[in-house]
Amino acid sequence: MLNKITSALPHHLSFLKRIIRLTQQNEQFCGLSISGSASTNNLDKYSDLDLVLAVKPQHYEALARQRKELAASYGELLGCFTGEHVGEPKVLICLYQEGDELLHVDLKFVPLSEVVQRVDNPIVLWEEDSQLSNIYQGSDGHYPIQSLQWYEDRFWVWVHYGAARIGRGELFEAFEFVSFLRQTVIAPLAKKAHGLEPNGVRRIEQKLPELANELKGILPSMDKAELKSCLYALADLYIHYREMLSTDLASKGFDSEQVNVNQKAQTASLTYLANI
């Protein structure tokens, strides 16, 4: 199935050919697929490889204890660790020396029954008895995102938190918090409103260049007045996308979301920000 990934570069291909061969030789596996940018044939020289290694259920517990040893057998492994920090403890995040290139590879070892849980639609690299294809054809992958009400219930509390940090002079914390709101709230809602995968600020420069330019103007320095201005700007963007997702889309005939706007919290938090 590698012929489907015409964007793969030589170091991608050499690693993929090796791991296909080695996993096919290991009777604990029943298939291998690739997700991420490879699954849409959009690899470039900066791309990592996101591989899903489907394990036969009876072998999963034993194999899970051998993940690092297996990863080392797939190439010149420079370092690896598990992905608890991104909510993916079954993913082994690896860095390989592949010829002259450094290659980041995510190896997700999962029992066959869990292959269905995914954020996109992987390409099958090999499989036994069409097991992966049958699972993937039964449903589409979806990138998870919270409801608009989930954001509304939190956003104005978050604005107050950021304002309080500015008021106290915790400017490093406030600086990081601006980034948190941009990554966790604004970018996902903007992408959702435009029918894109809501994966934070990833590739926002290519997918939403107008928003990217607007966000460039909301990059604060370690200055109280600038941090306040950034919080105001993020609040304005949040309101814009809240209205777009709850009202504007419906007027254009698209699906929209119901949201109970917490006007009291919105007014109180913005007033607090103004007065710090």
C-alpha cells in the first residue's frame, strides 16, 4: 500500500519498508496502518510518521511490556517515551536516525478491538484477512472536540483567571495562559467553524491564513498592558466564533449548536479585566 503515499521521502520509505517487513514476521501482530499526514498523502521533509500497530488480543499484554525493545529493533533508535502527556499512554514517541535524517515516529500499539478508535482514516500497510480494512470501512475517524456549551461554561472563568494573574504581576503565568486560550479555545473553534479538523494551532498558517495573521497580533510581550490587550482580543475572537457556530451557520443552512450564553459571567469577567 506504500504506492498510495507518493509524498513519502526516501527516509520515510526506508523506515516504512523495514517496519512492514519486521511486523509481518512477528506473529503477535495482525496488521499495520499509517495515519496523520501520510494518510492524506501530505508528507514533507518535516513530517513524522504515525503508525498504528494492531496486536492480536491474546498477545497484547506481553507485547506491551516489550514496546521499547521492539521500537529499538525497527531502526537506530535515539530515544523514546510513552505519550501520557498527550493522553496517549499506548503511544511510544520515538526519534530515529534514518540515514542522514532524523525521523520522529509515533508507534501506537493497540489490540485489534481498539483500532476503531481514531481521529482520521488511516492507510492500511498490511493486514491479515482484511481485518483492519473491515474495521476502518465500518466508520469514519473524527477528531474529538468539546461542545460549544463546554467552552462557554469555562471561558469566562478562564478570562478572570488570566486577568488575576496579570493583576498580581504573574506575567510569565499570564503569558503562558494567553497561549493556552489560543491553543485550547480559539484555534479549535475557528477550525470547527470552517469545517476543518479542530487540532489546535497545527498548520493554521496554511489552513486559516487570515486567522493566523490576526493571531500574530495577539502575541504578547512581558508587559501588563499588552497582556490585558491580548486577553481582550481573545475574548472578542471567542465571541465571534461562538456566534458563528451557534447562529451564523444555521442562517446559511449548516448545522449549528445550541449554547446558553452566560452573559453575567461574560460582563463580570471583562469588567474585572478592565479594572486590574
